[in-house]
Amino acid sequence: MSRNLEGRYSTIASPWDDYTVYSFPDASKIAEPDRLPIMDAMNSIIAVNWKAVEPHWTVAASPFDSKYGLVLVYDPLGLVAFSVYRVMTIAQQPAIYRSGTEVLPAHQGRGLYGFFTSQILKHPGCATRSEGLLYGWRTRNPIVWAANAKICEKVAPSLLGDAADPELQAACVEMCARLYPGKPLEVPRMIMRGAYGHIEHIRQDYHGTASRVETAMSRIIPDSADALFSVGYARV
């Protein structure tokens, strides 16, 4: 497994002295010889954070497609965190979808998730935001849901008591159909049944807003294979 990409790609500024960061707005720009080692490292991180029965990213379902953007964070030993995303147009507005973000436990709590978010929002496909920016994600992790909802004016589904927004609900349905054709979305709770049949979320201790989200999730999707598909109006 390749430990790093040094010398083969340009890096971006890192807030941390011990991390090297690569950002690929078009993930297909990663050379073929580097793809399998990166994908193996990504799947290894997922296998630490989830109970995985099979790899999440595969050659058939690859993150190295022009429709994806990819941010990679390395320490001297190898890949420690990554974020995969897509930029698209939904409801005639620019939209970002977080396809997957994972951080090794030893590196959590250092602000990597927020850093990924800030980098993704700089994507050139979202440079024109006069009509606003839609921001979507799928998860059953309360911490991830709370972190994403925090940067949004409103979110569908509303887990924290906000009024339902019909336009956001429609955007959820449209985005989900584009990303996961043939997989139904239960409206208005925006439940995707069996989304995580191949991996199981490892429950943690939750605090603050994440604790409130976890209570709502436990009620709405008690099955660990189910997920919530969410879309919000991003504050940018």
C-alpha cells in the first residue's frame, strides 16, 4: 500500500503541521496506479469506524470518477482521513452531496470534518451562489448529522423541531433519485431503508445536539441498516 502521494500531486495548505492534504475537485485526475492503494486505505478506515462485511468502495463503485471530488489527509504513516463529494444541480440550484467522510479514531477531534466541509464549499462548481446552495448527506451517525445541519439554515427532515420545508423535501426526493435511482425515499421522514446493509454504524457516546439527534434517530430508524437522507440550505 502506498503510504503517501508525495511528489506526484500538488498539496493544499494544511492547518496542521503533521498532516499533508490533497484536494481533487475532479477525482478522475488521480492516476490509475494510485487508485487501488488509495481505495484500500479508504476502506480500511471505514472498517475501523463501522462493522463492515464487505468493502464500501470498489472498482465497480469507484470514487475515482469525474462526478466525484476527493480530499485526502495523510500523516507520515499513511491516509488518516478522507472526504468524497459530488457537485450537481438540484431544483435548478447548485448542490453539494457528501458521499462519504471518515476519520481514523486517533485523529478525530482535531477539526478534520469541519476542514473538509470548508474545502468542499470552495469547489468551483459552487462559485455562483446567487440562488443559494443546497447541501445534502446520508447518514445514521448523529454526530455527522448534527455537524452538517449546523451549517444549514434549514434541513429536511427536521429532527430538531423546525417547521417542515416543502421545497427542501422536494429537493431531497430529487437528489436521492439522482444519486440512488430505484431506491425509494420515505417522505416526509426521508428514510432510506437498507442503505447500510453492508456496514453497521458503531454507536458512540453522544453529547449536546448529537444526543438530541441520536434520540430522534433511534425513534425514526431503529434498524441499523437504515439511514436518513437529508438536504439543507447551506450558509456560505
